[in-house]
Amino acid sequence: MATKNAPRHSRRAATDGLVVHPTRPVPVHDGPDGRRVATLPAEQLGGPTWVPVVETSGGWRRVLLPSRPNRASGWISGTGLRTAHTPYSVRVDLAERRLTLLESARKVGRWEVAIGGAKTPTPSGRTFLMATLARKKTSPSPIVLPLGTHSATLDTFGGGPGTVALHGWPDASVFGKAVTHGCVRVPGDALKALSRVPLGSLVFING
């Protein structure tokens, strides 16, 4: 989804873990009772859409959007939404090339990872876990975890819209290096832990 007129959100602010799932496609507005700028689908990539709530105003919820431009957000009505809370968040430190998994703000795992190269950098900012894809072909990764952010230098990649993802990699020599097309490659035990994180959980990518 493209949301050129959607408001941007903070790069670093945390939330209380509230995530919502629209049971049907819902309009996205640029403010409470504002102008319609997009539609949030009930499903994406073969699974349910769960997005994090970053602000509340009356019966309206401001949510992060899985769209271009990166860091887009929008307001949706709180009516008819399924709600849940996730205690998890993920932090990717691009300078240190490390990923940290937190549960209720407590570190439960930390791994060295591979990040985007100089010409295809991993985009920084606040995003979220958008989907969990189990692949029939297990190499290079049996599970791919797309995020709600996209490459700033690639309009498309692998037939898709340049979505950035967390995924495994069979060659451990890449970890600690800047060699990917923008995705974050993680070790097998990290992928196993991340695959249990609920959709909609926040991911902070710090440059």
C-alpha cells in the first residue's frame, strides 16, 4: 500500500504493546475524523494484519502502516478491531550489527547479525513485525519475517516491493558484516526465537 499523504511517526518511541487486527478492510485517515489517505487490509502476505497502536484519541487509534514511505502512520476507527497486547520488542543496532530481543523490556536474547551493504542499507527507524512466512524451500531460510518497512534504494526485489525482513542464513561467516540487500540475516537460534514473537510487535532499527 502507498500512503504518500499519511503522517510520519516518531523513530524511537515505545508503546504499551497494544496491537490491533481489522476484521475487514478499514479506511485510514490523516487524523481523527480526518481525510482518508489509504485502506488497511484485513490480511496481507497470506496472514492476518496486526499493527501496533502508537497513539489513541477518543475512539480513534493511530497505527503504524506496512507501506511506503517508511515510517508512515494513520488513524483508524477503534470500532470492530480485535485487540491484543505483546510484551515483545526487537532492537537492531546497525553500528554494532547486533539484534536484541526483549520481553517486557528485559533482554531475552542478543545475536550478531548481517545488515544491508553500503549501496543497499537497512533502513533505520521504528517499524513492526508484519508477517511470518514459512517457506517450502528451507534454504537460505525456512522462515522469513517481513517488516513494515522497505528498502530506500530498491523499488523491487525478488518479485516483491523491496520489503525488508528478518531471516536466517546458512553461512555464519556473514554475521557481523554489512553484506545484504537491506534485510537482516540472523543465526538459527535467533530465527527460532523471533518466529514466536507476535505479529505487530515493534522493531526498532537504530542507525
